Amino acid sequence: MLYVNHVTKKYGKTIAVNDVTFGLEPGSLTVLLGPNGAGKSTIIKSIIGFLKYDGEITVNEIPNKTSEARKILGYIPELPSLYPTLTVIEHMEFIARAYKMTNYKDRIEMLLQRFELADKKKKFGDELSKGMQQKLNLCIGLLPDPDILLMDEPLLGLDPHAIKELKNYIEEMRQAGKTLLISTHIIDSVDMLWDKTIIMQNGEVRANVSRSEIEGQGKTLEELFFEVTEGLEPSSVRATAEEEAQANDAASDADSKGEPEK
Ligand code: ADP
């Protein structure tokens, strides 16, 4: 179990995260939603132990910055930081050795196959396209197979195959009892089997609810998000969505009228 207890992080006078408290249960997928600048990356970087902050974060009751906790925690950053002078396979082997993994060759092969990098093993970091760099970033983060995995906007920059593969992989990890936290500012990207959502805004947690609670209230995630972040009633979000759909229908009717008969 991971606990974030009254965590506050300031950058100079900017309060990036203000008195944030939540817990993550094993075998659950939590979606951390919030507009840009809400504090999502800051809380993730605090959990992983990259930042100094006020408050307390524990992993299975062990402080997060200890070496025992670090073995349990994994992180996939939003932006890849690759070594231009290492090849794809060298990146993977470097991480395997850093984590003192044994028998890692099959696991490396499996990940590179699933994320379509198996034929790019000898390419250097700076020879990869942006999307390939993003996929290598994922493979590096997934390689040590941590019990708790924090993913910061993991779907950004991926092609449809990689998005599908990552969503499948996330579900496999969830089934295997891992604790997963995925941050995103794109609600539409969250169509996988999530269990809980935490909505942040201006550095604070505005909602922390389970999927069954939201569904029990007859709301969609989008409705809850706008209700929480913009103070909109669910009915008005629904109305706006319907108006948008009607406007789109009207636009496509107009388009099709303009098309020549086949
Ligand atoms: P999110 O991930 O939700 O987009 P962040 O955690 O990156 O939000 O940012 C939260 C707030 O902290 C923002 O106001 C951002 O400008 C500020 N911030 C983030 N990183 C830094 C930094 N290194 N220095 C100063 N301010 C920062």
C-alpha cells in the first residue's frame, strides 16, 4: 500500500502541491486527472523520491526514499531521457544491470517485441523517432517489473498499436496485483479498466472516488471532471456534449449535401 500523507511542495513562491493526501491499494489502477499545471507530475516525482517536500510518503509502511522502497517503486517519466551514445539494447541491458536483474534477456526481448522495437536494437538513442524514443522510455520503465508503477502521461506520443499494447499491458499488470497510477490531462484516453480516480486542480485533490461510486451516481468521468474543476452540474455537461454532437451532425449533414451524388 502506498500512502501520500499531507504532502506540500513549493517551488519558490509557487505552491505546486498543497496538502495532498491519498492512498493506493495493491491490484488497483488509479487515474490521476487534472488540467495542465494541476500538480500531477509534482506529486508523482515526490512519490518516486526525486523532490524534497513537506509531509510523508510511505510504501508498505517504509519511507519512500529508502533503498527498500526504491526497489518496489517504478516510474515512467513523461519525457524520455535517453543516452545518445547507447543503442536500444544497451539501454535495456544497462537498466537490467542497474536493477541487478538476472535472466533478463527474455524479458527484454518480450518488451521490445510488444512495443515494436525488436528490429531497432542496434539503433542509437538519437537515431530513434520521437515515438520510438517514447516506446523505449516505456520499455525501460517496465523492465524491472516493480510492484508499484507510476506513469506520467504514458500515452502521449504513442502510435495506435503502442497505445493498444500499453493498455493491454497495464491490464495484465493490474490482474497480476500491481499498484498502478497513471496521470493524464486527456480524459478520453482513459477507457481502460481503472478502479479509482483522483482529480487534482491548483495543487489540491478535488476528488478521490472509486469507479463504482461514480457509476453509482450515474455520472461519466467527464461529467465528474467538469463538475469538480469548473463547478458544472452533470446535466449541463451532458447538455453541452449533446449540443456539440448536434452541431457535429449538422456540420456533417451540410458537408454531405455539398458532395456530388455517387
Ligand atoms: P501537471 O503535471 O499537473 O501539469 P506540474 O506538477 O508539472 O503540473 O506543475 C504544478 C505547478 O508547479 C505549476 O504551476 C508549474 O508551473 C509549477 N512547477 C512545476 N515544476 C516546476 C519547477 N521545476 N520550477 C518551478 N515551478 C514548477
